[in-house]
Amino acid sequence: MKKKIAAVIINFFIRAAMGMALIFFINQYVLPPDSSINVGMNAVSFLTSGTLGIPGVGLLYGIMCYQIL
């Protein structure tokens, strides 16, 4: 039981770290510097990318695109 809980926690932090790295990469190198689509690197984006993974990062960018409309 403890191994399963540890595996879930490790998996969460790996997904969260990869999601934050992806957000940083997209904000720095993909989007133009004066873009309003940049996603902030904060606790909400950390939890979203940790819980949902890469689709969560896509969700965050989708929400930012929707706010522009």
C-alpha cells in the first residue's frame, strides 16, 4: 500500500515538473514576447499540470485563448 501511494506522489510530481517545464518553454520560445496568451507559472498551473499532465497544460492555454475572445 505504501509503495502505491509513493508511486502516485512521484508520478504527480514528475507530471507537474514536466508541465511546468513545458509552460516555461512555450512562454519563452514559442509565443511572441508581447503575447497575452502566456500562462502564469503558479500553484494553480502546477496542480493542473500535475493532475492532468500535458492535456492540463493544453487546457490552461485553451482557457487563456478563450479569455481573449
